Amino acid sequence: MDRRQKTIISPFNEELKLKGFKAYTADSNPAPALVYSRKDFYKICLLSGKSFVSYADRSFNIDGCSLFFGTPHIPYSWDVLSENQTGYACLFTESFLKGHDRSESLQESPFFKIGGSPIFNLDQTQRDTLAAVFQKMIAEQDSDYAFKDDLIRTYIQLIIHEALKMQPSSNIIKPRNAHTRITSLFFELLERQFPVESANQPLQLKTAQDYANRLSIHVNHLNRAVKDVTGKPTTSHIADRIISEAKALLLHTDWPVSDIAFSLGFDYPTYFNNYFKRLTGVTPSAARLATA
């Protein structure tokens, strides 16, 4: 089993694959933990209890009520520390949530993108408000209402908007123009390269020129758009994402450093070691030991 696939879910895999959505009551006590492939589903959890969450290269200690956003593009694991953990969860595909909507990818959401904010601490009022929404989703999915999928999408969006209200205004997505559209396409293409699942399938896109070629635009046009929207060069975003994935592979797998290097597009481990140390200040081996 892939060591990076350790997330707990309720045993509804077949139904989930068929419908693209499932909401359920999350209770750590009555059933053993199950695993699912993080390649398939987004996840939103409303939970009460003590937990330790590993999310990409970050870790979170949770004590109390929390709202968690999980994406299939970022490895994470959830370890329950309290005797009883209660709450609600829903799993869904991007195609289910978007329906016929052609809006930007969920990967651009401040909750689901790399470096985003996946966990929110809640007070009791916030918890009760969101619990009521989850309860409606659970009841609605078993109803005979002809438009229940549309209603469930509305409930998911309501949860997302409640979380957006907790976000600093600077993290809210800005209105789109030509540069933001190009930047959004770049980030969507960047995230499609991850997560790395096999050392035998290295990254195909490694440079700004590679991304520009795939987007059928001049590399200078791509660089201007990304720099205008984010304030950082295209190469910086690519490097940040490669380093984030490298840290996740070092933390969540037992792959040799040489395999990690090859999977991230480096022809020689020495090139990867120098690259990683230049951007992080430590070697990959030292980084792995620090998280052991």
C-alpha cells in the first residue's frame, strides 16, 4: 500500500464512485479505519476531538471543533488522539461539484490549493451552523427529490462560503482578467503534475518554457501574467511546488533519495541535492531525518 494513502473514510466506496458524492456521520469509535486513494475525491470534515494531521509537509495539532478541507492532489493523514471523535464529513469529485459549470478549478480555491489553509478552528456557534448543513446533506442524499444533486452542491458551496468568511480578505480570489485567466491555467496545469505516485513516471513539465509550450503561449507572456497576478516569477512557483512535493515524499514514503530525485525530473541525485539545499538550507537526507 502507498504509505501516503492513510486517510480515514466511511465504507461507501462503490456508491461514492458511482454518484461522485457521499455525506456521512464521522465517528472514530465503532469501525476500524479504512483507506481510499487520494487521487479520487475532495473531502470536507467537521470534527470534534483531538487529532494530529499531517498535510503535505506541514503538521497540525487539533483540540476541539475544526473544519478540514482535503484535496486529492495533496497527501495527508489524520490520526485520532481522543477516545471518541464525532462530527460529519462529505466526499465528492470535482465534476460532481461543478456540474456543468466551467468556472476555475477547485485547485485554485484557497482551501484546496498547495499552501492554502486546510484547517479552521471553530467556536460552538460556527460548529452548530455547519453541523446543520451537514445534517441536511446527509438527509437529502437519500431523498427522492429530482434535483437533490443541485441542492447538495448548494450545501457544499454554503460550507465553502462560511469558511471564506473566516479567511483574511487578502486570500479571497480576485476578479478574473486575461492575466488571471492565464495564471489560473498555469496553476491548474502545475497541480496536474502532482502528486508523484511512482519513481518510474517523472515530471513531464519542469520549466516555464515547458508550461508555456503546453499552454500554447510565449514564455514571456506567461511570465508577465504570473508575475503580474502573484508578484512572483513562474520559475519560483514551479520550484516551490517541486520542493513541497519533495518534502512530502521524504516524509510520507521510504523511497531512496535517488528515486525521489528522478521522480521530480532530476537526471542525477547530486543535482537534486544541490537544488533542495539551495532552496531549503538542508540536504534531502537531513530533512528526512528531521521529520523521523
